[in-house]
Amino acid sequence: MKWKSLVAFAALFGGAHAADAALLLYQLEGTVPGKYTASFTLDTDRVPSISIPNNSVRYNGVPITFTRPNSTVVETAAYSNSGPTFSVLTSQGGVFLGYLGGFPTQFSVYGPQLFTGTTTAPVFLTGTFGLSDIPRNRTTDPIQVNYTLTVTDISSAVPEPATWAMMLVGFGGIGTAIRRRTITTRVSSAA
């Protein structure tokens, strides 16, 4: 009997673990009028498209919306292998959004490192980060712009399938335990 209980306990609680997946919302906003903003979401379960050790993590196919400060959507780009990417830089910190071959709507901003772990298995940080760009042409665009990057976990609190299975087995076990009880009823009759 003890062996069966041990197996049942292991089956119920062996599959329970914390949820690893999260959906993160990235919002990048500049502090100077005339600069673009960008927003996108990233599923943390997604495998990086390219991982360069101690350099960067790159994700292709990330839909990014670029917006002007007057809320006009400039472009929504679904990044692909041939076009733009979302890269998180580790050696310098910060983030790059845009076509690698050059595109007018892109950001290359620097600041703190935005994830922990390795470039093959990054763990993304949430919170608010101060970033700044480096002017490409100090003669025509000499202003260094500061940006605020806000990373928010927008995952819903829906249990994972293993948690649902554990709950169903638990309720079934309670039902079985109640049903197995034998209830004796005594009937007394007046004779």
C-alpha cells in the first residue's frame, strides 16, 4: 500500500513546476520631439534566431510598431531573416531595432544589459531602463537623445496544462476517497 501511495504522490507533484513562459511588452520612448518610438512583444520561450556568445541575441520575425511622437504609425514591420531584427546587445547593453542593412525607421540605443544568463538561453529583465543613442552624424544630428525602455510582463495568469492535470487528479482522488468509505446504516424497528 505504501508503494502505491508513493507512486501516486510522485505522479501528482513530480510534474508541477513554475511557469517559464512569459510575454513581455517592450515600449521605447524618446525624450526629444521629432524622435520615433517603438513597441513590440516578445515570447520568452522563443529560441533566438542568432546567438553570438558574449555579444548579442537576435530575434527575427518580431512585429515592431514604429510611431512618431504625434501618434502617427510610421510602420509595422514583421522582421524576417532578410530584413530587420530585434537584437539585445550584451557587450554594450541596450537594444537595436531595425533593418541591419539600414532603414530610416530604426533605433540603436545603449545602456544597461537587458537580460541575464547566456546568449543561447537569455532571461529577460523587466522594469524601466534609461537608454541613449549615439548620433550617427555629429554635424547634422549632434543631439544625443535619451530614451526610456519599459519592459512589462503581460502574461495572463492561466495555469499550465501540468497544473490543470494535477488539479483534476487531486479532485478525482478526493472523490474516490469519499466514495470508498463504507457507510453503515442501522435501522431500528419497533417490534
